[in-house]
Amino acid sequence: MSQTEREPVLVVDGLTVELPKSGDRPHAVEELSFRVNAGEIVCIVGESGSGKSVTAFTTMGLLPKALKPSAGRVVFEGCDILTMRPREHARLRGNRMAMIFQEPMTSLNPCFTVGDQIEEVFKAHSSIGKAERKAKTLALMEEVHLPDVDRIYRSYPHQLSGGQRQRIVIALALAMNPSLLIADEPTTALDVTTQAQILLLMKRLKDTHDAGILFVTHDFDVVAEIADRVVVMEKGRIVEEGLAEQVLSNPQHPYTRQLIAAVPPRRSAEPVPLPADAETVLEVRGLAKTFHVARTFLSPERTVHAVRPATFSLKRGETLGIVGESGSGKTTLVRTLIRLIEPDGGGETLIGGTDFAALPKEKLRRFRSQIQIVFQDPYGSLNPRRTIGDQLVSAPINFGMAKDEAWKRAHELMRIVRLDPEVLARYPSQFSGGQRQRICIARALMMEPKILIADEAVSALDVSVQKEVLQLLKDVRDRMGLTMLFITHDLRVAAQISDRIAVMKNGEIVEIGTARAIFEHSTNDYTKSLLASMPGMNWDVPQIEPASA
């Protein structure tokens, strides 16, 4: 039976959800109509604010009180969810319909073992006994391909990796064999190999459970990997819908074409050669970090080599991308480099000839102005109670810059990051995610650093905003002659901005070379496995000029 002949699990018909009067438009979603059939994956794709998550939360009955459906129907297994009483809808959640959220750590209770949390679903929706609940829980853990299920059953969320936690959340969603599974950006924060495993798992679940899956994402590579059909949303409306191969190979709507044009290309051009006499700004020799983990009830005492002796150098204007799986040591390497974590003895970090690793603490603070960092979460990096302007000028003023000069530089940097200087009087909550990341870049540049570190600085951004921020980082690097370290789990993103790429595994740099050499001529088995795990590798991305959008 073809997908068009399958019974629909979910039918959304003319759904309209109103926004509060303070919103930027009248409706969160407007006249929305689509269906999800049994045994198919429908991907809803669009930028932040397009209404993807509102659609998912309306279906689950989890809309905040400020949002109200004002028209349409959401029919699940023949019943209109919008006319149900809250108690009736609650009985469906976790039973006939289930949801997988983006951040598994916030979806799990840190005070209970993951085994207890899965068993709680069986307690709430069935009358089976304790022994059967445990047996079903262990079977679910095996189904989602968790290793050593007896140990993980007794573990708390913080004792598991990000990929393992996401598998636990999927097991929770599958406990009662739901007919509808909603996944809201479940792979956004995962490294490429874990992402590949989760996507493969989702495809298997579609077949083994015959569930309809509504998959919310902004990543077209993920869409290419798993979608049967695609729904493209812009500002609360569906602008294009169709079979995945049709939408991905021949997009019709200008907005869809704009999104696909922003997808990072498969290959990277060779970097522009640096001048032969370019200054070596950063030289790392034998930098290492070892952690000694104390014995606990569940694990013995052990030594973790988070960063094995690393050696590399960077010239003025050069960008080094650092890639690898979660736990490979990427972030620990740069945090040790800038001494947010103290390195082991014996290594050197030479910045302009000065050994940063050996500086006494009284000199360290002033020298740190030469290295600045942009973190992944711009909202968490900014103080919500202080204006943007105050946050930009505070550091240079504390380092002795005159107040007038600091404000003058803040205005200049706002123009460099393509924001109006008038926004300096606003607060972080008044900006989009991409605008906040631009502000964080401007704040890092206020100290006129020699080295800029970007730690997953674009991983949470929409594809079009991500492209803009990457271009901004390139422009700033070239204009100011910055040396950059760019940490990411996305190899395609690394290829777009990096002159060279360093691949890390278990705390060790296993390969380093130009982006083209890494992508096309890698000799390392681990690097090859990362490249093979990238989603959408079989998708022939259409060549679309952004200007045609």
C-alpha cells in the first residue's frame, strides 16, 4: 500500500493559532492543513518563528496559555484534539501519542534513574506488575540500541552521554507503542555519528512500529536522510508541500529555494594562501589535560586523558576548525589553551612569543584580553538585566579604556556586525538568536583580541542565519587579521570557514590538514567514519543562487 493510500494518523485541517497582541504578527500558525499517515515520516522545516514547534505543541496539547487555537481541527485517530477535555488529552500523551524534545537533559528528571523514569510510563498507562515493567524497560533499551542495558537501567541522566540520553527519551516515547510520534529537533545538538545513529533508529521505528512520525527540523540534510514528505513553513503558513525527493530536487517556492541555497556545499574551495611572511600568532606544544575521577558507588576510580599532548601552530589571519564527536576533547582543548582549565605541566602555549600556560595569575588577567571566545548559546552568554551597550563597554572600561572611547568602539562594532548602533540601548530578549550571536561576536571584539575562539557558535542557528554568521566571521577575520579557532561537530560548517581542520578522537588530534584534503583524501579511519556519518550524503543538492529567492 502506498503512503497516499495509508490510513492517516493525524489530520491537521485549517488550524489557526493566535498570537498575543504584542506579537510580531497576528497568528503563530494560520490555515494550516496537512496529514501524517501510518508508517511515514513527515518533516516540517522552516526557520525559527515559522510555527513548526507551535504546530507540534498544539497537537500534544502543550501550548502555553497565551496561545489559543481559534480555528480548524486537529484530528488524531478520528477524534478532534481541539475539542477534547484536558484530562482526555492527557490520557493520550505518552500513550497513543508521544513527543521527543530537542534537549534530553531537560526532559529527564535528574533525581531518578532512567530505568525508574521509563517504568513510570507503564505505571501511568497500564496495570502490569513490577517484574514485567522492568522486563519491558530493558527490552525498550535494547530496541533503541543502548549498550550495557543493566548498567544504564541503574544510571542517572548525568551519567550518560548526550546520545544515550536521547535514546532514553526515545524509549520513553515508545513505551506504550504510540501511533503518532512527534520529534522536535531531536538531533540538533548531537555530533555527526550519534545523529546518524538516531536518524537510522527513527527510520527503523517507522517500519517496526508502523507509527506516523512528525519530525520538526531546520536541517535539510536531515530531511534528505529520513523524510517521506516535506512541509515547508514560513511565518506560520505552509508555502510548499510534497514528496521529499520532489521538494529537495526541484523546490518551487522562493522561500524553499532560499533555504536550500543556504545549505553548506559538500566541498570546500582551497583556502587563499597566507603571505609567506605571515606572523605565527599561536604555537601550541605538548598541551595536555588529565582528570582524576574519584571512585563512586557505580564506577571505580579512573584517570581520563581529556587532552593528550597536542601540538599545532596558527598564523595571523588563519582559521583552524576543530571537529570530533562529543567527548573527543574539542572544548577541553580550547578551555585548557585559554586557562579556563589549568593544563598539565610540561606543555607550552605561545601567543606572540609569550608562554600563556606559564603566566602567573597576576599577569594572566590582563593578557587574557588577547584571546576572546564566542559560546554556543548567545542568550546564556548575555546578562538579561543589562542593556547590550553596557555589556559591550564594561570589559574595556575595566581594562582602562576611556568611557567615550569604549562607546565609540561599541558603535563601530555594531556597524561591523551589521546591526544598527541604536540597538545598544535594548536588552537581550529583544533580539533574535542570530542577532544575539552577532552581539556576542561584537563583545568579543571589543578587546581587540589577536585570537578569536568560536565554540559551536552556529550549531543552534537556522541554516540561513548560520550562513550569515559564518560569512560575518569570515569578514571580521579578514578585516581585522584575526586568528580563529572554530569548534564544531558539523564537518560541512567547518569546511566553509576553516583553512585547516583538526580531527580529534579520545583527546588526541588524529589528523590535521586543509578542508579539501580532509574531505577528499583522508587517510584516517576515524575521519572517514565521521564523513560517512554525515546526513544527506546521497542528496544531490540543487545549485540555487541566493539571489533567485
